[in-house]
Amino acid sequence: MKQFQFLFLAISLVYFSACGDTDPSEFTGTADDVLAMLQEDSPAQEFTVSNTGFDIITDNNTLISAAPQSFVNVDGSPYNGTFVLSVIELQTKSDIMRYGYQTLTVDGQILTSDGEFRFEAIAANTTELVLAENAFLGVRIPNEAPSSEAILFELSEEQLWSPMMVDGAAIDTSGWETGENVWSIGYDTRFPTLDWVNVDYFTKFDEPLTDISLCLPRGYGRDNSVVYLVFSDRDIVLRPTMNGTAFTAPLPIGENVHMVAITAEGDNRFRIAKEEVAIIENLKVDLEPDSASKEEIIECLENLD
């Protein structure tokens, strides 16, 4: 018996020494540590604008405009002068994984995203501004193949998406003129809020959904790990839920999906695992994350775009 215990201990020591990793039972990191690491670099773009009206162009060539006096103080009183408009626009799968929210509705329907957006307006005295009643931001989003079925979604308290039921929240995909004889294609819409807005459409799949399971080794779980399901050929990012010892989600049969798990060991150390799979009925996948730096993790996510 003593000889068996010694052999087991020796094998364990060799395994953890060879991998250079920490025993998962000693992890002190949390899933929030993973998100903090991913969001350490702010995606926000800042523009100094005037409440007499403005037109700005973001790094992604999105045109954002507002009519005069579109912004007021939080109490509704008029505001005159300049302010800083902070813009977050997430138009890649890696950006959505890092800074945004999964492309899923409150009733479990899978969405394809053509951009998640959020705005913040801060006056010169550092007070917050809001959109005036009936005011909106004009938003023109370049897209080579805009979907005629795209609509605006707003973020719910559950951090899932709901169709925006607001007058004037429609999307035009006919394009717009950017110069003499120059025409841009994309989404021409109006945002009635500065809070999160998603330009999405309901995804139609050829095959039915099936429940898949993703398992991590003992010591890994929702407390210290963040898991993503990233479609290879569509702009879809999902976050499976944990049921028992496995992360689960309904996915369409026949789709190629990257399964990604990022774990926080603690003391700013992380691990990642990624595997692309073709979805089959009742698929079960085992992942084992390996140690990786923040830079390696970000590069891994960007390779999924």
C-alpha cells in the first residue's frame, strides 16, 4: 500500500513539474479576473463635440451624427457647450468576447451581430449628459453585405438582447451618399439611447439544434473560467451555461464552432484552451487549458475574427 501511494505521488509530481502548471486545486483566480484581463485595454474612442450638432467618423468608418441640442443634463435642463462623446463599437467576434455581450435573445434565439454599440456623453464639468426627449443619434455603419432582416436590439437586465420597441428605431439598408458620385453600403439607422444597442438579425439554420456539452478538468468551472462558443463562419458569440460539471448549450447541427475556455489561476496567471469542432447530435467535448500570457490569449481570440 505504501509503495502504491509513493508511486501515485511520484507520478503526480512529475506531471505538474513537466507541465510547469499549478495544481488546479490551488487556483485562487476568478472568472471576474478573466474578464478584467480581457477588458484591461479600453475599446472606447473619444471625440470632443458641440451640442450645436456634429458629425464624426470612428476608426471603423461609422458615421455618427446629432442635431443641435440633442443632449441635455440628466435633470432635463438644457446644456450648451462642448462635451466628450465616448464611443464603443464592437464589430468583430474577438471584440464581442472581450467587451460585449453574447449574441442571444432573452428567449434563447441565436443572433448574428453586425455591431454592438454604447455611448457616453460627459460635459466639461465632468457631469453626465443624456439624449433629449425625442432626440437620437444618427448612425451609419458600413457593411458590404447588410441584411435586410437586421433590427435594433437593446440589452436586458439579464445581459441578453431584446428587440427595440421604439418609434424610429428602423434600419435602412439602401446605402447613402458620401461624396459626389460616391455611395456607401451598410446600415443607416437611428439610436434612441446611449446605452447598449446591437444591430442583429435572427439566424436561420439548415439543421435543428442539439444540446452539446463542454467539460473542463476537475478544479475548473464557472467560478474561475469563462467559456465562449464562437461560430467559424458567422458573427455569433455565445456563452454556455454550466449544468452540473459541464458547460452546455443548444447549437445547430452541422455548424463549425470554436470552443474557447479561459481560466484564471490567480496572481495574474491564466490558461486557455481552444478547439474547433463540427456540431453533431449530443456532442461532448473535453478541453484542458494550458498556461498563456495575456498577449497570447488576445492573439488567440483575434484569430477567430
